[in-house]
Amino acid sequence: MRILVIEDDEILRDGLAAGLGLEGFEVDSVSSCADARAAAATQDHAAIVLDIGLPDGSGLELLTEWRRGGAKTPILLLTARNLIRDRIDGLDGGADDYLGKPFDLGELSARLRALLRRSSGRAESEISVGSLTIDEACRTVAIDGEEVALSRREYAILHALASRPGHVLSRGQLEDRIYGWQEEVESNAVEVHIHKLRAKLGRERIETVRGEGYRIARQ
Ligand code: CA
């Protein structure tokens, strides 16, 4: 899932991008309010990790601005450990969660998964579609209880499709989910991943909707 990280501390930002990448997120990262506005205007992110102290303004202002504009993207604030006021203002301003610095990367990614689940209307960390189950916390996939090994991008595509059974996702929407800004997208990348997924999970598992895209079969 593609998320936006807004953090001006370069070491922390790079660490978040790398660490959350290993946890299966596609991460776009920026370091200022101006770049954050541009990023949010051009790309739909599944969630946003927002630092409060930024060089050209406060993350709390961005938060207020986005919520006033009707943005519903889940937002997790990174706050200084002792500033309770920031947390209160942040939650009242429309943030969905916060984490005080320094924090544990595992906790941040678990909180992000929880926010993403809730924003898609689910309470459980397991997705089931017919005989297929996905365990989000362990990032494992099984058919009739038998685990199937998937690459990171295969998992991302399957997760996107299985999160919304019955919905068709276009090739462009799937590309958005699995590639960050810096990455070159090969023209047939999604088709190649779908082909591999079908080889591993069974051909009928993913349906092609001609001229529209792909959807998960309810089997
Ligand atoms: Ca900062």
C-alpha cells in the first residue's frame, strides 16, 4: 500500500522509507509543507505519516487544511515525546493516531495497518475471500490453509484486489499501489505480476474484466 511520509529529519525520513518498505509499504517521502501539499494533490495515498515540526510550517496546519478540504486519508502524527498539547491538538484537528518520538518501527507499521483496516471498514487483520486468506500482520497468503510464497509486489497486488472483493481495479490503479515515485514502471509490469499470481493461486482466482482491469474471484 502506498503511503506518504512527511518528515524533515533526513536520517529519520530515509529510515522510515527503508523500514516501511521492508514492511511491504510503498513509500513516497517529502520534507516540507510545500512538497507535502504538492504530493497530496497529485497522488492518492492510503495513509499519511506526518511530522509536526517542519521547516516551512507546522504539520498541524497541513492537517487542518486537508481536513477542512474534506480529505479522509488516515493520518498518523509523529509528535515529540513530551508535548501532550500537540497530541491533543492533533487528534482534535482530525488526526487518526499519533506516535511519540522516538518510536519503534514495528509499532508504527502495526498502527498504519490498523488505520488502513479501519479506513476500509474492517476490524480483523485477516482477509478471507473464498478459500484464500491473507494475514496482514505476517504478510502471508494461504489457500485452504496451505501457505503460498509471493513476492512483495505480487502480495501488494493480491492485497489490493482482495481488500475489495467485487471491485475492479485498473492497471493504472494497481501500478499506483505498487510503485513509488522514484521507480521506473515497466509497461507490462502489472500483467507480469498477475500472470505469476495466477500460476501460484490458480488461473480463476483473478478475473480480467475486459477494458477495465482485474478483480478477485469470490471462490
Ligand atoms: Ca521535524
